[in-house]
Amino acid sequence: MGIFDGKTTRRRVLKGGAALAGGALVAPTVFSRGAWAQNFRNDPGDSGSVTFGFNVPQTGPYAEEGADELRAYQLAVKHLNGEGDGGMLNTMKPLALKGNGVLGKKVEYVTGDTQTKSDAARASARRMIERDGVVMVTGGSSSGVAVAVQSLCQEMGIIYMNGLTHANDTTGKDRRRYGFRHFFNAHMSAAALGPVLKQEMGTDRRSYMLVADYNWGWSVEESMTKVTEDMGWETVQSVRTPLGAGDFSQYLTPVLDSGADVLFLIHYGKDMVDSLTQAVQFGMRDRQANGKNFEIVVPLYSELMAQGAGKAVSGIYGSSNWLWSLNNEGSQAFAKSFGQEYGFPPSQAAHTCYVQALLYANAVESVGTFYPVEVIKFLEGFEFDGMGNGPTLYRAEDHQCFKPVLVVKGAENPQTQFDLLELVQEVPTEQITYPHDLYPGDLGPYEV
Amino acid sequence: MASITEFNPSTPKKDLLIMAVFTAVVLTAPIWLAPIGASYPDLLQRFAIFGIFAIGFNILFGLTGYLSFGHAAFLGIGSYSAVWMFKLFSMNALLAMAFGIFVAALFALVIGFICLRRSGIYFAILTLAFAQMAYNMAYSVLTPITNGETALTLDVADPRIIDRAILGDAKEALPSPSLFGLELTGFTSFYFCAVMLILAFWVSLKIFRSPFGLKLLAMKSNQNRMQYTGYNTKPYLLVAFVISGMYAGLAGSLMAVTDPLAGAERMQWTASGEVVLMTILGGAGTLFGPLFGAAIIKYFENIFSALNKTQLTEVFGFLPDGMAEALASVSLLFVGEGWHLTLGIMFMLVVIFLPGGLMEGIYRLTARVKRKRESGGAVSGGAVQPSE
């Protein structure tokens, strides 16, 4: 090992000297950071390209979602650089992007694996920020990870565009000035699902909840319990299950004897596929309890999960941020270019990530600088349309997007493996809007 | 390979040289790691922290031969203790570290006392059981202390009694861990970890050279014989266990210092397995081996896992189009999501061909070079040997 031979060669001295000199050149700008406002971390400056960081789960229970998110990001980069058919750049309003990169700089990207672990996700995000010099980090398929990375990005002064994260905390208790979320949240899911469940299942129901044991599961549990109990349901029991448990039979067996007639599966990704498949194998769909049909509800639904669970999903209710089959311009443009690129339709995870990348790029193009404070101020209160969800508002107080929420149901007779979910109702924005201080939090400062 | 774990008498002068070279190498790491893309604070910190973790593990496994499969529990305990110190009392890194090491030592004392009643595979299983217990409790009943999967984080509204008493009320933003006013972020934080690594290495060197270390090695070769000569081996084993637990506690609290967040996944059995891999990969029972192992595994985890197809195609860009594409696709299996595969293959190769770890490889190489030189008649003195 050359490191330990202790020899000082001429070459080594030269190398060291060069590195020191490089350091000395960088140092003044490091120390004077903040001396004038436009000097900020990872400023692309005169470089001809700009780097985005895509931090998604490539391993672990949410790996499927992560893979789809990455596909969407790659597509977004193509469209931003003016390759392909442009996707939503053709439908987005208002639009500042010109299809020649961002502010004329070619968009490049680096990727990282969050492993669905806060530690690994932060390590990966720090690598992107410290080594690769990204101007923006985006991704995440778990609210635990999203909250952890979002607070890191706040400390680092890098904008974080949340991907798939559904917990109220992300834009509630743990909201951050540098973090933005396009995806809907647990409160909206509950507000949208409540009336539909009431209509389909009545007001006299006893529910049992299996809850993924982290901030997302907790907030769906809280929101669903509140909504269902307000309409007269009783919560028999709520059991927390570890993430990535694989086998849920030990949690499902007690449900049968609990006297409950509705089961809420607050699981996501592979966990939901496993628990739902097992619940169906236990014969829960054909059961009668308290003289009623036993029902299963999956508050956060996705196409990828439906594909994983197959026939088990038919007739099961849930809520969704977006469906590729929606009949509007933006959705069709995106589904078309995604389908052409990869040969199958995009999931809601892909959609939200694609939109987030475009929204950031558009904000930069609009304000004419990568300086994060200006970009944040632009995004706060930004209203846009043509991104697949109808008119949407980025609320300034908590950086949460407000747009209609979809209540969906597993199709009874799906034609293809991509039609597993059917739209029951598009719940209008007014019905799911809540005051920004319902989940109190503090955004923190603009300048860090 | 027994010869490299044998007790190796050394001279103080030689040890001093080793320490001097080691210090220089560690402190210049940001320069010589730059060409391989590893010179950024986060990864450098990880090298140092997991280096400390592996050095500590090696004191137990390398010297006594007791394979603990639950060392990550102490890492997690150190992290949680440090973050609680930050939250309740002060952002001072030294206080948090002292508390992290202390709590880890307490746990190590209790767990070690119980587990060391058995040896071999039973000891390994007992430690694994304790670690899994700690992990699952952090996830379930201890959620009020550990904040479950969301991980324990700092909050602007934390009490921080000492800091507030001295500095008055906190600012709007979250404070960073500091060393008497010096904020530990970026490279400052790496140098802090590096100094800790050097200290930790020095203590480990002293233990290796001490009569205590010799006794531990003697127990590894034959514990019965030690007992027949009149030694009560249990207290020595327990001390070794506690020391290595304290190293893990130090590593855990440093993780909290560099990034004030503590998650339960640090205590999972995979994390315990990782430190075993690091030690075996580098060479159990050697001074430098575990450090190499830690650096290699962390490098793979952070750099290899981040390579994607575009970057690979660029690397092979000098080849004709079709060939570059094909090569990129093949090598994609081994990087990105496939980094575990590369690590696995490497681990297999090392265990099969170099049972003494990478240090054995280095040892063999230097021995060969030496032989060649001797046969050539030119013996050059002064070259520093890695301390086998």
C-alpha cells in the first residue's frame, strides 16, 4: 500500500501543492459566503450545465416506486433539454421554459439510493450537495426520508422538491422554507375518502387499522380516525407494524376476531402488496361481520401497488394523487411521452416527480437566477395549470400544493394490467383544503 | 493466516513512526482521496467514523476471537445519547461524545456480562439477540425516546439548558454541533472526526502492544490453558468487550455530531454484520486492516451505488458506439443498485484467497518484494512496514 510507505516523492509534493493551491483559490469564496446576496452554495456560475440530484429508493420496500420516479426524472431532464416530444412543456401554464435547458444551461443529473432509510438518504443527499454540486435535490418515497432530507437541505441552503411523501408532517410540523411538496397528504386523503366511504358503507361501522410505524402511517391513522369517527364509525383497534415486515399474518389474524367490519391497510409499496394479498388469502373479502360485508380500505393507493397485488385489489377503495388515464391535456401529454419512452404508463409517483422537476426549472427560468431565495419566493403562492391535476396552488404558508384529489377503486374487470384502478370521484379542491395552521410548523429563514 | 495475528513486539520508536505516518495520512486524506471522487466532507467523515467503529470491534474480535454480532446496538445507543445531550443540555460536541461513550459503556457492561457466559457461536447469537432487541424496542415501545422510524432530530424549541444559560435564547435557525463556538460542519467536522480517529487508533495501538493485549491474544489461542495458568479470563474479556463497546459509542456519537439525527436502522443486524465484514475484509487482528475494510465498504456504498448508466456510457465513450453501450450495460450490473454484488464478489475472493484479509495480501506482497530485493543483494532500510 503506497499510502504507508512514507516516501515523499517529487510527484506527490507537486500534487499536494496543486491541491493546496486549489483550496486557497476556493477558500475566499467560502468565507465570504453571504457577504452579498447572490453568492450561494453550488452556484453554477458561468458553467454551461447545471446538475439536479435525484435521490430515490432503489432498494427496500419502496424500490418499485423509486425506479418509476427515476424514469420520470430522466424524462423530465430530456424535455427540459429540448429532446423528445416535450411532454408537459406543451401544456404547462404559465410557462417560462424554452426547451433549451434552464437559463440556457444544459441540465445534467446525479442519482442516489435512499435505501428508504433516513441515514442513507441524508448521506446520499450530502454527497450530491458536497461533491456533485447540485442546485436542487428531489425524490424520496417515504415521509420519514423526506422529512430527514428536507431538514438537511434547509441547513445546506439547497432547495428540496419532495417526491412521493404523503404524511401531514412534511408540510405540517416539519415544513421547511427550502422544501416543497406537490403530492397530496393524509389529511386530504381522509377528507376525500370520508364522504365516499359513508355513502358506500354507511355510518355504523367498526374499523381496524394496520399502520406502518413511522410518521406517514401515524398521520394517515390520525386523519382517517378523525374523519371516520366524525361520521359515526368506531375504531376497534389500531396496530402499528414495522416497515418492510414482509409477513403480515401475525397482524391480520387478530383482525378476524376483533369484531371489526372494515380493515384500513395503511401500508405503502411492497408492504401494501404483501398485506393486501395476505388479507385476501385470509378470506377477508368474502367475510361477513356484524351482518355486513367485510371491507378493506387502502387510504393511499397506487397503480404500482395494484399491479403487485393483482386481482386482490378489485372493489377496494382508496385515494390517489393522479391517474394516467385522466382525461386532461397535461395527463395525456405526459402519459404519451412516458409510454413512448418506456412502453408502459407512468404511476402517480412518476407524475409528481416529473412535475416537481419541471416546477423547479420553471421557477428558475422565471426569476432568471438559481439563487434559492428568489426561486422560493417565486414558488410561494405560485398558481399553475396543465400539469395533470387541473388548477393548482403552491400555498405560501406551508409549501403544500392544493388541487383536486382522486377517490379510486380497484376495477372489477380490468382489461389490461394498467387499468387496475378506476376513478370513483374527483373531489374538488375546496373540500380538501384546510387552514395552514391546522398542523402548526415553522418554515424557518430564507437565508441560511 | 496465524502469523499476522501473532503478538508482535515492537519498539517505541517504530510505534512513534507508525503514529506519525498514520496522522499525516489521515490529515491529508482530502488531498489524496480527491482523484477517486471521495474527497467530500460527508464521505470523509464516514471513513473516520466507521474506521473508529471497526478499530473498536477489532479489539474484541481480533484480539480475543469473540465474534460479536450485535455491535451496532452500541453505535445506535451512542447516537441516541448524543442527540439527547444536544437536545437537553448543549450543542457542545465533547459533552455529547462523553455522554455517548458513557452510556454505551454501561450497556456494554450489562450485555457483555450476560453474553460472555458463553463463547463461540452462542456468544454471537446472544449478542445478536440483544442488538435485535434494542433495534425492535427503538422501533416500538421506546418510540417516545427514539421517535421510531422517523428518527430522533433536533428542534428549535429544544431546552438546551446549558447553551441557553450561557448564550441566552437561541436564534431562529437550528444550531449545529460545535466545539466551544467552532461550528462543526463540512471539513471542520471531518478534521474533528479525524483527530478522534487518530486518538482511537493510538489507544488501540497501545492496547495491542500492552500486556493486556497479550493476555487477550493468549485467550484467543487457548482459553483453557490461560485458566490453568491461574488467570481468571472473564474480567479481561469483559474489559475488552466494554472497551470495544465504548469505541462503538464514540463512533455513534460522532455520527450524531456530524449529522444530528439518530435512526433505529443504525442498530439493525445488517449494520452489525457490516462491521464484521469490514474487519474480516481488511484483516481481523491487524492494526490497519479494519480501517481499510471500513473505507472500502463505505466507498462502495457511497460512490459505486451512485453510478448510473449515463456516467458509465461516458466512461466507455472512447469505444465504438455499440461496444460502449454493451460494456455499460454489463458493468451496470455491478454498480448502481448492484453495488452489493461487487462487494459480495470481492468479499468472497478475499475470504477464499486471502483468509487474513487485505492485510495478508499486503503482507505477502511486501514479503515477496523483500525477498526479491534480498536475492538481488540490495537491502534498503528505513521503509516503514505496515504494522502487521
